[in-house]
Amino acid sequence: MWIFLGSECLFFGSLIATYLIFKGEIDLPPFPSETFIETAYLEEAVASGEITEVASHLCHESSEAGISVCEGIFDIPLTSQSTFVLLMSSVAMVLAVYGAQHNRPMMMKFWLLATMLLGVIFLGYQVYEFRTFGQEGLTLETSQFGASFFVLTGFHGTHVAVGVLILGSLLLASFRRRGLGSEPGFQVETAGLYWHFVDIVWIVIFTVLYLIPA
Amino acid sequence: MATAAGTIAAPTTESVVWSWITTVDHKRIGALYGVTAFIFFLIGGVEALLIRTQLAVPNGTVIDAQLYNQLFTMHALTMIFLAIMPLGAAFFNYMVPLMIGARDVAFPRLNALSYWIFLFGGLVLTSSFFFGGAPDTGWFAYQPISSSQFAGSGMDFYVIGLMILGISSLAAALNFAVTIINLRAPGMTMMRLPVFIWMTFIVMFLLILALPVLTVALIQMLFDRQFTTSFFLPDGGGDPILWQHLFWVFGHPEVYILILPAMGVVSEVLPTFSRKPLFGYAAIVFAGIAIGFLGWAVWSHHMFTTGLGAVQQAVFSASTMAIGIPTGIKVFNWLATMWGGSIRFTTAMYFAIAFVAMFTIGGISGVMHASPPVDQQQQDTYFIVAHIHYVLVGGALFGVFSGLYYWWPKMTGRLLGETLGKWNFWLMFAGLNIAFFPMHFLGVSGMPRRIYTYDPNLGWDFWNLVATVGAFILALGVLFFIINVFKTQQREPDAGDNPWDAPTLEWATTSPPPEHDFDVIPEVHSREPVWYMRDHNMTTPDPEPGTHIHLPPPSYYPIIIAFGVLLLGLGPLSHLAVTALGVPVIIYGIWGWTLEPTE
């Protein structure tokens, strides 16, 4: 599992690198964070159909003449909540592993369920965020920002979903008469490694995408 | 044996076909890899012959430009992903457990899964010929020529085929890395591992780290082609050079993935037939590790003509030249191994010595275009074609043939015929040099790669004809190998356990090995365990009566999951509903796999 996670590091590394390469080249809304832009340039882009009406509503005249200010699309308080949820799921995962290793099946089952639920809540936040961004005019084809953002976070979300499936399988299997077999600690710990890894990747994504300003 | 509800019991029938489909024995999987890869190798060879026939004379009319583009692209993809890589996989599947003194790999069912996914991936890639044309933009699929605007559905097969093959290689790499770390026999320390195992070990890590980068590039290309993004399309603000970076970050380690197993084979063959231990074992191992590391720092030498900037060019030029150092260390150690040995000139030894010579030629022309000004002259000319074929045919493929002659008696109990073997060798050796050496001249006189025909009176006529003749001689050499195999298999097994008096552990068991490899797991006392036993008059101990050897039972699940992966991949090629169908198949397969009793 450790070796597999090494492979995953390069997977997400390449996706994050793609995002960073294109980050400097965003010159039209929607922007990730608050950005100033020449009004004339913006109006030209709207007139030529390069950006949608919806996206242009993110911008308004600033106090300085000829310069518009555009709202950032990221909602940091909201994403902080979902990040907190995912972090708490890692805590739950630790407790589930503890239960599995110390022969306390009820504790393991409870915290496995908790980890899963927190994972599902995180996915819910992500679905909501994707929907909102779509309504504000950010799609796969809008800009390089849209493409690299959705592909990166989409694949992270897929990893979380796969994690939920793994945990769900463990939980179901633990209700069999044989439980998780002779080595429940090892199995739950391996699933836990994966879960923590996906969590850590999110911390990197949250820092690089959301917190570091353009 | 109790079976969980809804799952399939492990197969119990003795039907030959089903026993191969459900096998988890590393030796059988190795044989499957070998046969499949050899068939793909022949397909790739036919593609090469068509290319050379077209180019034999100026204004050739054998095939048209469209088909020519498909053929050179598929020739490269077939030879790299479906022939050389899986031929290496055939050897390490068969040999790793035997050489480290284990009864099987760490995850036998995962091993079967790797094979079936490889087979399906290869079929997807090759079937593109019948569904609207094969990929036709070169194996590197530069952007934006491979975008949906310019390239047909062949490129979708390229994306999906390579992704599926990537899953297979990744699973195999994880499996063998874990096997080599955890399943070594008592006394088999890391520094007593045979060099072939060390090179395999390094290749596994290269695969594990390089494949995800290719996967990301392919995913982005898939999104560009199917879901309206423009990662690589300049019209939408994308960056075609990004594709080149991602592709070569994978692509250059891939070169070492192809050559290191061959280096490992040669490091086994040379000492055996020189009757001397390998000279400078530690130096060769560390040189291999150094190549593995440096291989990550040279990718941009494929991109000197994209205008990287002076500093970048200087850095990548220097790191590329630096790779010549560990490679040189290996070459000199191989020569020193033969020095003063009592050499037996078997066919395996011929191929190994030719490997050293041919690989050195290819290596030197490689160092030549490590220099950016030289590279800018040679880029996209036949000089590069000559270089890659010296390292891939003279290097990787000769290593594979050396290994085939060396290990055939272990795998089948029969020694391949030496007379036909010498014919096989000399024809391939002559064919290689006649076909590819003139390409150096063609390249220097300006003949570009990937043109489907050329005008007369450019000074290219003569050497092109020579190269075509060489290609057919090379093919004739391969034909002699096939004849040799058929004639050999008609004889009675007569090889004995250790016909070459070789030093490594696989020769300590019978030929072919029993299903459980070793009756008693041997204890290792030296780098040359079989010679150690010979010199100390030790015999392999008899198994204690009544011991039960636990072997994993055969399983249906590897092929079920592989089929699910195939459905997943076919979705983007046909209808996304097929992908949706693949998901439950995979989940069902994984469930059954987990619940299947392995006792």
C-alpha cells in the first residue's frame, strides 16, 4: 500500500502541476480569487462572446476609473467547512483502526460508519460546490482554470468515493460470522492508509488552490 | 469448502483451457506473457517490413501515406508496449520467485489480473486497425496533431489502450516490488540478489512512479478529445508543450524500463558462460540504481528543438551525458567478467556479447545527441531511428533472445538447438547492422523520419535499399528462432537440472520446475548459491515426510475484473453506458476475490 501511495503521489503531483502552470494565464473571469481587470478588456470579451454574461456579473466597476474588480469564485469559508469534515473523518478512521487492532469490533464498526458518513458529507459539499461554480459560469471549457480545477478536484472526489466503497465493503464484511477474518487490524489499517493519503492530498489541494492567492 | 453467497467456487475441473484461464501459477503466467508478447512481436515485425518495403525504392507505391502513418505509429506502440515490455514481464514472472527462492509471487491472483488486463489492452490497441483506423501521429502523440480536430478515432484507442496497459503494468510492478522485498529465501540478502532481480526491482519502481504521469497526460488528452477542455490546444489557451513534458517525464524512464531487464539478463549469462563470478557486482547494482535516478532528470533532451532556453538546455544536456557514466561502468564490468574466463560460446553467450557491442554503439550515438546543437541537426532524421534501433533491437531485444536461449532448458527441460541458434544469431546480427547502420548515413544526409516516400536523386536511394534488405535478413533470423523452437519441442526433454553449470537458485530445482518451485526452500550462503553448494559438496535436502506445501488455488476473479476494466475502457470508444456496466462488474469481481477462500 505504501508503494501504491508513492505512485498516487506522482498522479496528483502531475495534476497539481498542470493547475499551477495554467494558473498564471487566467485573464478573464471567473477568477479563483478577487482580481482587478481593465474594464475595456472585460467588455470586449463579453461582446465577442469569449465569456458568458453570467461570468461577467462577477465583476463591477472599482473605485479606480477603467478598472473593474471581479469577485473570486472560491468560497473559502464553505470549503473550510468541508475540509474540516474530511479532517474529522481521518480522526474517525484512526479510532476505527484502533478498534480493529485492539479486538473491539463494536468500536471499529461505529467509527468505520462515522468515517464513511463524513466522507459522504464531504462529497456532498463537493457536488454543491461544482454546481455553484457551474451556475457562475465556470465549466470544463470556460478556461484552463476550469479544466484543470475540475479534473484535479474531480479525481480527488473519485478517490474519496472509492474510499467510501472500500470502507463500506469492510463494514459489510465485518458483519459476517467470521468477521474480518484472522487479521482485521491489518485490513482496516491498509484501508486507513489509503484514507489518510486522500485526506493529505486534499490538504495540499486546499492550500495550493484555495489559500495561496493568485 | 464453503463459498460465500453469490460468488463462484474456485475451479476444480481439469479442463486444459480453463486451467490456463484461471491459473495463478507464476510460471504459467510467465509463459502466457511470453507467448502473447511474441505474437505481438511478430505483428510489430510485419508492420516494420511493410514500412521498409514501401521505402525500398523512391516513390514507393506499396502503401499510401495514411496507412504508412498508422503503421509506423503502431510499430512503435506494439514493439514497446506489447512486445519488449511484456517479454521482460515474461522473464521476471517466471524467474523472480525461482531466483529468490520463493514458491510464488506475493499476490498470485494480482499477477493473473495483470496478464489479463495486458491482453485486453493489447487487443484494444491493435483492434483500432479495424475500427476507423489505427493511431497515426507517432507513438508520442504530439499535440495538437493528435487532437480531435486533426486525428480520427485511432487516438481514442491510443488513449484507452495505453491506460489499460498502464493498469496492468502498475499492478505487476507493485506485486514484484513486494515479492522481491518480502519473499526472499533465508540468507538471500539484498546484496546477494542476482543482478537480473536487482534490475527488475529498479524497473518496478520506475514503472510505479512513471506510469501515473502518463495516466494524467492521457486523462487530459481524453478530456480534450471528448469533454471540450483544452489542456493542450492552443486555440483554447492550452499548452501543447505541456503534453511533451508530461509524456517524456514518463517516456524517458520508459526507455530504462525497456533496457534494464536486458542488462539484468546479460549480467546472468556472461558470468555463467565465462565460468567466473560477475566482476564488480556492487558497482553494477549501484550503476543500475544511478541510471534509475538519472533517468528522471533527462526527459527534456527529447525537446531541445522546442526552445527551452539556454540554461535548461545546458542542464538537460549535462544530465544526459552523465547517464553515460553508470552505463559505461556496466559495460566495463561486463568486459572484465569475460576477461580471463574460460568462455563457452553458446548462442545465449553470442547474444549477450553482441548486446554489449551493439548497445555501446547505440549508447554512443545517444551521447552524441545529448549535445543540443548536434541534436538540432539530428532531430527527426533517420540518425535518431538508427540510434533507437541499436539500443532497442541490439540492446533490449538481443537481451531477450539471450535470455530465451539461456532459460529455455529451465522452462521446458529442452536445450534449444545450437546449430539453428547460431543461424538465428548471425542472421539477426547481420540484419540488424545492415538495416540500421546505413540509417546513420541517411540521417546525416538529411532524410527525415516519418515520410512515406521520397524523390530519387536525393542521394538516399542506395542506403534505403540496403536497409530494406537488412530488415528482411533480420526477419529471416527470427524465422530461424521459430523453426528452432518447433524442432526442439519435438525432442525428449534431456536438459537436466543445470545444463549450463549456472550459479543462481533457479538451477537448484528441476527443469521444468514443479508447480511449487522448490521441495524445500533453499538456504542461501553466497551470491552464487549453486556454485557454493557444488564446491562444498552440499545436496538439496529432502523434504520432511508429511509436509504440506500450501499453493494458492486457481481463480476466476482475475479475468472477471480484467473484463470489467475492459468494459470501463470501451465506454469512451462506444457508449458511456458500457463504462457504467463495467463498474458493477469490477466491484463484483473485487468482492468475490476478497471472499474467495485461499486455503
